[in-house]
Amino acid sequence: MAQIRDAILTSHVYDIVQETPLAAADHLSDQLGNRVLFKREDLHPLFSFKIRGAYNRMAEFYRVGCRDGVITASAGNHAQGVAYSAKHLGITAVIVMPCTTPDIKVDAVRRLGADVLLRGDDFAETSARAYDVALTSGRVFVEAFDDPFVIAGQGTIGEEILRQSLGRLDAVFVPVGGGGLISGIAAFLHSLAPHVTVGGVQPFEADAMYQSLAKGHRVALGRVGRFTDGVAVREAGRLTFPIVQQTVDRIVRVSNDEICGAIKDVFDDTRTIMEPAGALSVAGLRRFVESENVKGANLVAVLSGANMDFHKLGRVAERIRGAAGSG
């Protein structure tokens, strides 16, 4: 973990991004009887944490002289991070995205100057298509999560949380897809603040990391749900899985209804609308507090992204109304 910690402390992230605030969630804190803080990764220019890892990886490619163009596979937020980074570094980018990717994310990538190819129905299929294009085109592939420089870039969030919390930190909750975000955060906290509980959060319908930890080896899901498209990954990463095994205390699984409730929780405190994957941490934090009867703790939820598809927003509102009606 020391190697990851050192890579985090020497990352290139702050060439193009600024620290995001650790903001008090007063309304949710009062509801849950704990001090809840939101790590506002939605406040980046691309409304997602993904810019950190994407830029850190590509800046290293650029430093060693690889400047002929990159390619990646992504459902959206990593794609925007790669496209933004390529524009900043002056190199070309091709982004391969699932055919099911929300228009808001496809359009955002194109506006950043990258070429978009829509291939496959989920991340696994799209990645396979992107690797094929990389082999024939000679472009360098930028991993979405399973890369040491990507992990280190995302891990800068852990450094910021630890410093910004001024030592008042009991647990951090992090959305989990392939594991890049939680690997970086957990490795840093495990190295410098091992007393802090790190909890990953996954939807029941995309819980590859949870199942992998339960069985002691990486498990490939047959299919994943698309409601939380930002974490709709069939299999945890080869690099990220062993890091998570060593540094993460638990994975909390939540339902889509709980995720919708978390989107409302964030809105009530911030007047900002998270995408479903972006609110996962809040859903997991609430489930943890209520199931474990936690009181008086200092808890952080990483708000990972706010690229909400407008058409999905209606479905979220309907679920919230339905849950309120049945309650």
C-alpha cells in the first residue's frame, strides 16, 4: 500500500483539477443522528471524479513520449475524462461507448473533440470492441479502472478527505464498479489512517466486487442492470480486486429504490441531482447507519458524479413517489 500512497502523493492530477470540498450534509445528519459529509466530486468541470484517474494516466503516457493518440471504452464519465485530458494534452482520442449510453454523456464526449464509436450493449462488450480497434489502429488504450496510474489519480480523493476532515473521520463510503475509485481511496486511508472504516457500495444488480469478495476470487456476472450505468461492470479488475481484499472493510449492497431515495437525500441538502451511480455512497451510508444503529459518528459519502440522464430523472421521481406512497 505504501507504493500506491506514494503514487497518489506524486500524481499529476492537480495540473488540471482543483480540490473538491468536503461539505456538511446538515439535513441528512439530523435525520441519521450522525455527522454526514459529502465529498463533492460532482463539482469538477465534467461533473465526475473520473477526470482525476484519466488525466493522471494520460499525463504519464505523454511524459514518456506516447503522443500518437489514445482509445478507451467507457459508459460515459471516464470517456469525458479521457476526452478532456486529450484536448488538454493536444492528442487525439477515440471513445468506444455502449449503445445504451445516455445521450447526455455521448454528446458531452463529442463536444470535447473526441471521436465516438457506439459498440456493444455493456461495458464488457464495449471493452472487447475497443481493444480490437486499439490493436488495428496503434492507439494506446486507457483503462477505465484497472491501471496503477488511474488508481493513484482517484486516490487523491482519499488524501483530500483525510486532510479536510481534520482527523474527525470514522467511515468513508465509496461507489464501486470495477474498483478503481475505492482502491485508491482505501489504499491511502489504510496506509495513513487504518482506523477509518472504508465501505464500498454496489447495487444488487451489479455486485461483481461483493460476490468476488464473498468467494475469494474474481467473479464474472452473466449480466448487470443498467439503472446505475456508471458502475455497471460485470467483473472487478485484476489489479483492483486484491487491493480491495486488503483494504476495504465491507461492501454494502443497495436496491434501486434506495438509490433513488439517496438522490433525493443529496438534493435535499445540496439542490444538486446526482446520477444513480453518483448517489450510491449515500444509499450505502444510510443502510449502514440504520442496520448497525450507528450514532454520533463522522461519516463521509463520496458523491462521484452528476451526469444524470434527463429521461431517467422521471423514473427516479416515480420510484421516490411510489416508495413514499407505500411507506
